Amino acid sequence: MIYSGKAITVQASDAGIAELCFDLQDESVNKFNTLTLNELKDATAAIAADKTLKGVIVTSGKPVFIVGADIMEFGALFGSSEDEIADKILATNLEIFNAFEDLPVPTVAAINGIALGGGFEMALVCDYRVMSDTAKIGLPETKLGIIPGYGGTTRLPRLIGADNAIEWIASGKEQKADNAFRCGAVDAVVAPELLREAATSLLKQCIDGKLDYEAKRREKQEPLKLNQVEGTMVFETSMAFVASQAGPHYPAPVTAIKVMKKAAGMSRDDALREEARGIAKMAGTLAAKNLIGLFLGDQLLSKSGKSLAKKAGKVERAAVLGAGIMGGGIAYQSALKGTPIIMKDIAQAGIDLGLSEASKLLAKQVERGRISAAEMAGVLNKIQPSLSYDGFDSVDVVVEAVVENPKVKHAVLTETETRIRDDAILASNTSTSSITHLAEPLKRPENFCGMHFFNPVHRMPLVEVIRGEKTGEEAVAKTVAYALAMGKKPVVVNDCPGFLVNRILSPYIGAFMGLVRRGVDFVTIDRVMEAFGWPMGPAYLCDVVGIDTGVHAGAVMAEGFPDRMKYDFKTSHDVMFENERLGQKNGRGYYKYEADKRGRPKKIDDDEVQALLAPVVEGNESLDKETIADAMMIPMCLEAVRCFEDGIAASATDVDLALIYGIGFPPFRGGALHYIDDYGVADFVARADELAETAGPLKAMYLPTEKLREMAANGDAFFA
């Protein structure tokens, strides 16, 4: 044994080949934490000191290669000054990764599972790379608001060309083996069982002089081979395109390109200095802080969900009641992820609609090359259409997805309860109906909960698992297990009007209608909120959801929270509804809609709307962008505070993640409670009080809670 640590071992064979194996103790994956980095430094020194060695293979003792840097340690690093961060990262590169790259013997990485971020950068340090055909590689750092820091912007463009490197780094996408080989990022792709053999063979060719590893190494250490004209075309064109795609709130992709451009004419060490300065600059941005926080929060949510799911066991078979667009979407998602499902309806037309929805979604997957036609057939075979309850005695979970009417749901749920096992779980996909109320006629209310999917089911990651007053923990755990099996992100919430996400969303829509009443143009509001970071403005959102759906939800919220969500004035929504302008579903709402070339609804301004709204507009206020954004966001954030204080969600993290995954709250802002922290709790409270004075009948929506006022007075925050 040449070296033995808690994360790395180095062992030599009789042929003079050393195997450096990453195998971090007490962890399921390898990652570059402080321990691993220090051991890599020591292991490299031990290899360099052993003059009998002829080459090194880098392997992993785990199912994955290396997942990247330990993000849990980012807080300590990124809390330093920009210069300190840059110096620390540069030292790591020069003293550790460069030292390994400069070993006097050839090196080959054997990539299994995934190699992301620092894991892939470790592979790039090696002279050659062999990749399992099931593995994935990539540099996802821009998704965290930063750029690669262990040589990714330096070595990758020198290996695969600047254009490919820009695409890989700016997008942050994982790359499959075939594309990695085609681009030149890896030198061979083999079956997993042949990985070690192939890496050894490649290394022996280097040792025997059949491959010039030193020339291969120099490619990564010398300036990029681009003339001035080529460089300008590649970098400037890419920068303009990426900037238009990423937008002003996500500076990391453009910064990565700027770093690569500036470093193109530099040698390795100088290029690494530019990279270190680039990541240090990004580390201090609000986007990086919140995106990293989002990642860590997601890890906690996943861990919590998996812990619950373990208690419940696997869902072997499921059923959905109601085979419309929603039921078909649920059936599709369940079958796609491997859980067979019965799709029941009372009419053949409903069955046909559900199967059509599932087939359409699968056909798109085939068209995009994500699945084969045979795989599509296999997924469809996992969906069993039915007009009866045949087979319901064998299912673990039944999801009710019938019309949003409590009386209808009561009838369906009570009937279904008699057709399933005593231990089977009943779950209602409802966005408004009280879970406690829906459970009233059931004989086993402890086996009933809410399972609120967001539309469209196949795209929206969030599922709210709603606990009623009599819901048992087994029901919650089983439903969470099923949601995870479907590839969703379940957030467990307690029952209340609107549950968590729709309750918080309601004051946002109320604030929108309040601004329209004051004379602010709804198109202007949409543009301001899109610039703020929302995927669409509130008027457009209401059209997409459906004005009728919004009116129904508004009535539920008004009944539940009359002090702040019951309006004593006629709203713009009321006008839209009365004039049968329901949004995209009938082609007319706040905007008009026409089908584009792909058949998707295209938004068009409609001059008729202003005239329709004139009777409910009682002012002619001209507000600046900041005031419009504050007037929209503060009621939403205050409702998030109330949900947190009321214990509707288990943590501030759950509140924020639910908003991001459920309604597209701008990720770079971290969620409603993160937004308050970033605003400054005291400043937020003061601004809320200021806007309350001009909010008229909506004043109650703008008044902070007493606990929030206490937090402001004490200098507290939701996240330390």
C-alpha cells in the first residue's frame, strides 16, 4: 500500500501500475470535501516519491465516480472576501490538481456512474479518460450561480474545443457517454464490467510508448488553439446568445464564457488564475447564495422524504379515479416511472381522453429521442384502462382526480373505500377541498390524505401531501413514497384553505387585482413581474390556469380568510368571468390566444379588455417598477410567513421549496422567506406598513404579523 486514508487509497500492482481509489468512508458517494482534497495532495506526493511506478489509474470504490465538491462546505469558503476566495481556490488548483496532472507518469481515469463538477474536473486532470456507457459527466456549476473552479473552464475547451465547452458549461447539463466520446471529452466508452480492463489497457499503451501521453497533457496546458477571428466569433456570438437565454438574474453562464475568452491565450496556470477570480466574483452574488441554498434545501427535503418512504415500503400498484387530462397525466407519470396503474372512469370518453393524454406525452418523449417506440409501448402497457373497480383490491394507493366538487368527491371516495384493501391508501388530488371535510364520510379516515398535483403533471415537480385532522402517519408515508416513485418532490403540509402553495399564491393574485383597480395597466404589471424573475406575469398566469378556476379558488380563500382575502369590490377576475373570458381554455382572457406553428397557444394583446375593465378601475395611478413589484410580492411573502407561523409546513425551507417547485417562484431569489431575509426583515416590515396605507380595501394583506415585527426588532432572520 502506497497510501491509505479515509477517502483515498493508493495500491500498486506488480506491473508498476498504481490504482488511486476514491472511497470516502461513511458516505454513499465520493465528494471533494476538505478531507478528500487533503488526502489527494498527500496521495499525489506519495505517488511522486515512488520511483518504481509507471502509471496511475484513478477509480472509485462506489457506484459513482465523484459527485463534485462538498456543497455543505461552500458556506465557510464563500463567506470570505473575494480575494480570499480566489486565493484559496487557486492554491487548491496549483498545489493539488496541478500536482497530480504533473506527475512524471501517465494517468487514466476510469469513470463509472456520474462524474460531475469537481469529479469531472478530476478526470480532466488525467491524461486519458475511459467512461462506462451508463455513466454521465458534466459541469453543472452554473446551475448553482457559480462557475467551475477546479480547472473546468481551463481544461475542457482545450480538450473539446471552445464551442463545445461553452455549451457544456453554460447549460450545466449532464452529458451521456456517446456525446462525451463524440466531442473528445473521453477517449473510450465501454460496458461497466470492462471499465477497469479498458483503463488498464490504455495505461499500458502509454507505458509502452504507443500513446504520447505527454503530448496529450500539453494540449491542456498550452493556450487555446484559436486565432483572433475564430475566438471573436466563438466567444462573442456565444456570449450574446447565452445572455439572452440566461437573463440578467443568472450571471454565471456569461461569466464562464468571459473567463474562457480572457484565458484563451494563456497557459494553464494563468488561465486557472482567471478561473479563480471568476468563481470568487460569482460566489458573492445573491443568485449563488440562493441557488446553493436551494440545492441544500432540496437535499434536506429529499432526505426527509426518503426517510418517510422507508417506513411505508414500496408502492407496487396504484389506481387513479377520473381519466381526464389530469388523470391521464397522473397515469402517464406513474407508468413512466415504473409503477403500474389502473385508470378508471365512468365513461369511455373519459378513458379515451386519458389514454390520449398519456400517448401524446409518450410520443413527445419518443420524438425527442428520450425513449424508444418499444419503451413507449411498455409504458402504455402499465396503464390499465377500466370502467369498473376490477383489480382495485390489489392496489396500494388510489388517487381520486374527479371534478372539483366536494359532493361528487364524497360519493366517489366512499364508494371506492368499499372496493380496496383495508390497508390501501386513498388520496384526493384536490386544490381547494378540505381534506378533513372530504374524510368525514369515510370509515377509515386515517388512510386518507390529500395528494395535490400541479398542472401539467408531467412538468411540475411539486406534490403537496396534505394531512387532514384524522390522517395517519402511514397514509402520509405511503403517499410520499408513491410521489417519490413518480419522480416528484413531495412536501408534507397540514390542511387549511388552499393548503400551502395556493394559499400563498392567492394574496399575490389579490394584489394584482388591487393594482388593476387602482388603474395600473395589467400588461405593465405582467412585464414588471417577468423582469422580477417570474416565468410569466400574474394576468398571463391566470389565463393559463383558467379564470373560472381562479374564481372558484378565490371563493374558497375568501371563505377561509375573510379578513384579508374577501374583497368588497368587483374585481377584474369577476369581469373576465362574467364575459366568459376564461383564458387559454377558450382563447380569451386578459389576452387573446391563437395557435402558433407548433399548435401551442400564442398570447396576443386584446384592445377590448381595457374597455371591459374600465367600470372596475377606480383610479389612475402611475407607479414605478419597484413599487409595483413590492405591491405584488409583499402580500404573498406575508402569507408565506403566516403559513410558517401556523405550522402548515414543517420548515421555512419547505415553504420556499414548495413555491419554487409549485408555481415557479424565481429560484435565484430563493423563495418567499429567503426573499424577506435578503430584503432585510426590518426593511421589509417598514415597506409593508408603508404600502398598507395606500392599499385601500386590501390593507389587511399588507400588515405584518406580530411575530414578524418581533423578528424585525430583534434583528432575526428565517435562515441564519
